[in-house]
Amino acid sequence: MILSTSLNSTSYSFIDKLKAVDYFLIIIVSIIGSMSVFAIYSTESGNFSFYTKNHLIRFLVFFSMFLVLSFVRVSFWYRQAYIFYILGILLLLLVIFFGISASGSKRWVNLFIMNLQPSELMKIAIIVCFARYYHRIQSSDIQSYKFLLQPIILLLIPCYLVITQPDLGTAILIAGSGLAIIWLAGLNLKYFIYSGLILLVSLPFVISILKPYQKSRILTFFNPDRDPLGAGYQIIQSKIAIGSGGLLGKGFLQGTQSYLEFLPEKHTDFIFTLFSEEFGFVGSMVLILLYALLIYRIIRIGFSSRSFFAKLYCFGFASALFLYIFVNIAMVVGLLPIVGAPLPIMSYGGSSMLSIMLGLSIVMSCKIYSRDTIGS
Amino acid sequence: MIKKIGNLNKNKIISRRLFVLVTAKIGLLGIVTSRLYNLQISQKQKYEFLSDKNRIREWKTPPQRGIITDYFNNVIADNKRVYQVHLSLEEVSNFNNSIFKLKNIISLKEDEIKKIYEKKEKSKPWDTLIISENLSWNEFSKLNLYLHELDGAKPVLSTSRYYPYSNDLVHVVGYVGDATTQDIQNKKKIEENFVPGLKVGKIGIENSKDTDLIGNHGTKRYEVNASGKKISEISYNKETQGKNLRTTIDLKIQQLAQELLKNQAGSICVMDIYSGEVITMASSPTYDPNKFTHGISTKDWNKINNNKLRPLLNKSLAGLYSPGSTIKPLVALAALEYGIIDTKFKVNCKGHDHPYELYGERYHCWKKNGHGWMSMRNAIKQSCDIYFYEVARLLGVDKLSLIAKRYGLGSKVLKDFFSEEKKGIVPSTKWKKQVLEQPWYLGETVITGIGQGYIQTTPLQLCLMTAQLANGGFKIKPNLIYDKEIDLDIIKSKIESEKIKSVSQNILKNHEFKYYERLYRNPNNLKFVLDAMYGSTNEQFGTSFRSRHKEDKYKFAGKTGTSQVKRITDQDRELDLDLEEIEYKSRDHALFIAFAPYDKPRYSLSVLIEHGGSGSKAAAPLAKKLIKKILDRHELREKIRKDLKNIA
């Protein structure tokens, strides 16, 4: 009650809320979710064991969470935006001191119920944080140096923390999502051009601070045959798997590349490869179309929202989601270097699932409470 | 109000900016889609091929060699079941450990272990290594007992080459061994069918007929996973066994020949004078070919290689010897054919006190007291040297050379069938000029007349020469592998038609003869020479009289030969030592050529005993035993011949 009086808001009946829910979006998410369970099942050669079980449980738990959190009022996220951001930063710092290492990088903290990857959470936190930040700023002020510098600092802190884990892929995704919102908020095009030029100039320096394995991945991207059994192995095998899938694929559970263990990381970053090998070009197109529909629905919700925060968040999240999907698929088909980025919902991984579902619940909240205008 | 305008303004901006972003997204989506189209539709075949290459791996399975039999279908080169242990490298966790354990179960020597490590270096991680090719039953059962402790070790039942008559046929059949890089490079058939552990022929028929004997390897195609582990068998293209071969050899006669040559260095060859079938080709000493199949030990190898009687030398066709007096029938024939002398021509042999003299050089007869006045028949029968010195002088070396070559000397009998066969030397003035770049001396003609000097022949050539004299003077085609194209009836009818043909103008000139073509000018000359050889064996004072068969059906005709290995000095002649008193290496080679039965000749043979002394004492008695066996087995051989013809 306090909530509704302090903000210029409307009251909603429960029926109104249920009516406002975007069921189409829920259906799309459940379809992709079911497809992901079958894909993970296939990575285990058709055995319902560890990965499939875990993935199914996570999907069900986080999907339910998405449905429940959808009814949290969007103004709550607005108010807690900075807290969310700070929490994310604190968790990233926690990783430095108490993190769990796996295969050479420290990315996780043990939260007893699950090992959380704070960088995944940060992907959402940065969008929420920036949406609030630009919600308050007048369009005339956006171009001022003060309001230019603040978001850049806000963005650099998590990026730096994630790069040092090291996790270049997630850092790029965080930076990309942040930049997408800054762009949407209306920052002058020239700043993007300038920073692009600066990045280009500083590229040699950036490369010099990269870890050897990151360098080798980038070199391998340009020439996978450089080291076909080492760094180039993943991308070569991934291309073979996708290419041999053909128009209709080898059939469910028939993917020889993954079944015979030629594919590395097949349940995480290379889940698209497995899916594409088994279901072919047609299957891949169906999956991409589902993702496109998902993004379209999110943008539609953004348009129908009255508050600028909601708009900015929805458009920002839609762009980020697109970025995640694009980077992952482009990576496994050999258009981008292998940087380690999961495919939303499809890939095995709790933190990724959590952050996507959380992000979606805020979108749904924007839909349900679309008539809310946020602001003091 | 301002705020509202601001918000409106912001909303306008965000929509415009979103439009740009969405456009970019659609563009990027287009790129991803076209990439997928490119991979999955345009380049599908390429990636499908790569995927199959990934998942399918081929294993070649070794073929079984063809079986080799003698003429009577006795197996002389067989495939025997052997027990082996293989090590599948992909299943071995610790190689050193596995070898150590295996060493304790089956006896592996240090040098064998060294070889295994060498082999391992060259193999791929999914290869199978042959640890031992030939385990005893004891070792094999022990291995099976401890198998649970030996990861990757596999007891395997396989086959390997086995020669049931071991030493007796080694110079004919040869032996097999592991294919070397050279073998693989030289023979396409080996290259195509190479499988680790494949045995290839190294020498003898095994080598000459390798292409037929090897067979074709099989191919097992397996689906494998990324670490090379076999998941399932996709297809199995079965290997095919090599062709079986029937040789012309008669095992029983070959065995007798080897038995007769026991403890001596020498050769015995037997040939069918019409079909040219080599019935026996024995060479002594021998060695065991079975020892080579799985790699011969250094100790065994040294024993064979250091034997002074040279077991590795196939004396029948790679041993070169002066033919000695065995050439005399040919010298006589040449002189008659050219009409230099007639059969009544006489020479007086007066003993060592009055040797044959030419330009101050003296040439002796082997008979100290001399033969007295000799006619041609007697000179052949008693092997008078003086007579042939004179005939050779009158004939000239070039005419002799021409006839000698015509009857089979100076060229390879079996063509290129055996890589080790030698041509020998039939000297002529032209040959000496070309090879030694020296003029010919008449004294050299004289000694060529008794088969000494430059002339060098193989025992198989002497056997062929005898055959082509005994068949009435027709060129035959020697062969060692049964060939249904060589039909006795056809050969005989060809010969009959040749006999009545008018003699060609060129008959006394050098020209190429076709198979079964007549080689002589006048048949009476041949008849005369063969009759003289009959005298040599069956009449008193004949050099091989003591080795004759009295029974009509075994009667044969022959000619002895004793070839000097060093020049006899006057001092030697003075001493006149017995055989036992002469150093082994200086003793004469004993030779004998013969054909049988005399009235209807069918088989020819040559016997050579290295450093055996005189031909009449050392060689002719062996021929006697052999001829009885050959003739006893004649009916049986003819029966087989008929059967084979009927099958064909």
C-alpha cells in the first residue's frame, strides 16, 4: 500500500494482472526450454542421467521463479536497481577471495544450494542499473561529460572484474549490453565513433595483456588449421558437425560427432552444434526463429510500457539477449573466435538460466504493470 | 510540461535508436543464416565426408598365402595354425608395465623386447602390436590364465607359413619373412595389400610368385570415437587367400636327391626332355626355411652364413662350374654338324710322356698311359682329352660357342624366374675382345674343347643341354610351375612335324630358335653322339660303366666330367695324389650328365659334386640310384598328367 501511494501508480486487480500476462512469451520460453532438455539428453547419448536431470530441474525451478517474480511490481526493480548492481559487484569481489576454480579460471562462488557465477547475474544487473540511470536524466543532459563518464565507470568496474577471472566472453557480453543501453538512451553517435577509434588504436595493447590461451583462440579463429588437434580442434569439429547435419540433420540421438565425443563442451557452449547436427538447417532455423519471436515479444512489451525505465529495460534486455544468441551461434559456426558464451536457455548452466529467467521476469513485470509511470 | 516534452523527446529518440539496433540485428541474423546455409546446404558433402572420416576407421586384415604343392599334390608350403599375442595400444594404460608382465609370462628375449619398442615408436595410438608371432601351447595357455592382469593383451589364433619338408625344398620354394620397406616399394601387390605382420616371399618360388601367392587383404571398418576406441563394426570385406600353385617338382625324387647329396656340396637337376618340367632341383647343403618365417635368430643365421659349403647358394642355378668333359658330346656334335670331321676321324693319345703340343704349350690327357688311337665314338666313351683338343682346334671356338649356346649354355634356363640365376659364360673370340679386351689364343680353344678355361655353366644348364640332345635336338621350354598350356601331345606332334621339315639355310648360323624348333642340321649326327654316350655308360672302358643299370628298362646313357678348379702343374702330375691327400678346396668338381631310358629317352639329369673328385666315382653312382627312382615313378607321373589334362 505504501508502495502504491508513494509512486504515481495505478492499482491492479488480480484478474487484470492475469489478463496482462504475455502468454505467448511464456509459450515460446517453454518450447525453447523443452528443446533444451532434449538436446542435453542427446549429449548424454540418450541416457536420462546427471546433466539431463540437473538441467530439467534447473529449468523447472527457474521457470517457476520467472512466473512468480513476474508479479513483482516493476517499480520495485526500479528502486532496487543500484542495490542490484552493488550486490553484483560484491559477488564478483567475493569470487576473487572465495571463488571456486575450474579449468584455469575462477568464476564461481559457492552458495550451498548452487555454485553461482556472479558474472552471469551482472549481465542483468547492468541493464537494470543503466535503465534506472537514464530514466532520470533529461535528454538534454545526456551528452554532458558528467553523465557520460558515470555510466562508463559503472560499466568498466564489472567488466574489469570479469576479465580478470578470466572470462573474456562474459565481459564482452556485459560490455555489449551496457553499450546497447547507452546507445538506446540517446548518446550522440560521435562518442561511439570516437571510442571505436580509441579501441582500434589500443588493440595492440589489449592483445598484449590477453592470456596466452585467449590469444591462441583468436589466432585460431583466423586460421583453425593452425593447430587442428589443439586450439583449432573445437571449431573444426564444430563445423564438421554442423555441416554434416545437412538440410534435415542426422536425426535425434543420431549425431555421430557428439555421440562419438568429437565435440567438446557439447552441453554448454556447443549445444547449438549438437542441435544443428541432429536437426539440420531446418531445425536450426526453427530455433533461431523462436529466439527471434522471443526478442520480438520483448520489444513489443517495451513499446507498450508507459515508463521510460520499462522501455529502456525491455529494449536493452532484448538487445542483450540478441547479443548472447548471436555471439554463441556465430562462434560455433566459425564466424567469431571461441570466447566462451552460453546459448540462452539451451546451454547447460544454472547461473545462465537464472539470469535469463530473472531478466524475463522483469520484462513480464513491465508487461503486467505497463500502465505504471515511474518517477518522482 | 518541460518534463513531459523531455519524455516525449526521449521516447522519440529511443524508438529511432531501437530501429537502428533492430536493423543491425536483422543484418547479423542474415549473416548467421547464410553461414548455416553455406555449411549445411552448400558444403554438406564436404563436411559429411569429414564426419565419416572422423568416425570410421579401417583395419586391414592379413590374407592367407596360397598353398604350394609338388606335381603329385603333396603340400610343400603350407599355412599352419599359430598362437600369437597382440597388444592393443589404445587399451594399454602403462606400456612398460605391460611388457614387463608379458616378459614374465612368455619368454621374451632382450633383443625381442628392443624390437617391440622400436615397432611401438612407429605405430599409431590405435594400432595393434604383434608381441610374439609364435607362442608354444604352454605359453599360450599360461597367457590366457593371466589375461585379466594384462590390459590390452589379446591371445590370437593366426596362421603362418610352414614348410613340412623343411630343408628338402628350400632352394626351390624359398622362404618368407616380414615385408621390408624395399619389398613394399618394389612390388605393387605388396604395397596394395600391406598389413602389419604381412609375410612376403624372400627367395625361391615364394619370391617369384609372390604376386599370385599373397592374396588380397580384408578390410574391417569400425565406427570409432574421438579417442580412437572401436564402437561398432560397420562392414567386413573378407580377405581372400592367394592362388594355390602346383609345381612340376616330384617331392620323392627331390628328397632322394637331397639325401644323395647329404654332407656334400653339390647339385642334382632332373628334367622332362619334352615338356621341360623341372622335376628335381636339389642343392646341398640346405637350411631350414621355417626358421625365417618369424625372423631368424642371429645364432642360426651365423651358423648358416658361416658354413664353408655355402648352404645359401642355390648351386643348381647360381653355382658356376667348368663343365669339364660333359661338354664333349656337344663338341663332337658341333664338329659333325659343320662337317669339319667325320666320325671316322682318328687321333693318337700317347700318354703323359707325349702330350698334345701347340706353340710350345703342352696339353695332357687325364689318362697317364694314354688311350692310343681314338675314333670319335671311343673318344666320347672313354673321354679322351687329346682327341678333343684336336677337334676343338679344327672346329674353332666361335663355332663351338654357337652350338653350345643353341643347346642351352650361356643363358638363364628359367629366364627371370629366380633373381639369383646366373647366365654363365660361353666364350668366343668376340666375347673375349669385348669383355676382357684381349685377343683370343688358340690354346684357349683347345682347353674349351674339354670344358675348361673360360667356360662356366650351371648344373641346370647342363641338364637342359642334355635334355635338348636327348630329345633329338629340339628346343624346349623349361618350367617349374605346372602350366596347362604345356601339353605333351602337342609338343610331340610339333616335334614330329619339325623332323620332316626341310633343313633351313641358316641352320649353321646364329639365329633365334622358337620353342620345339629343330636345332640340328643332320639327325644322324645327334644319333651318333647319343649312341656314344650309351657306350660311355654301358660298354666296357666307358667312364661310367661301373654305374650302369643292367636291366633293360633302366638303361641310361651318360657322360662323366671332372673339372679342374686349379691348373695342374707338372709337379702335381708327378705326385699323382689320391683324392683324400689333396686339400678340399683344390679337389676337382665331379660332374655327370645322363638321360634315360636309353631306348625311349624321357628324362635328363645333371649331377655335380663340388670338390668330389672324378665324375665317374663321385657323380655317376648317384645318377644310377636316381634314374631307377625316376623311371619307377614314370607311370604315376603320366597318370597325374592325364588327370590334370582331363580336369582342364
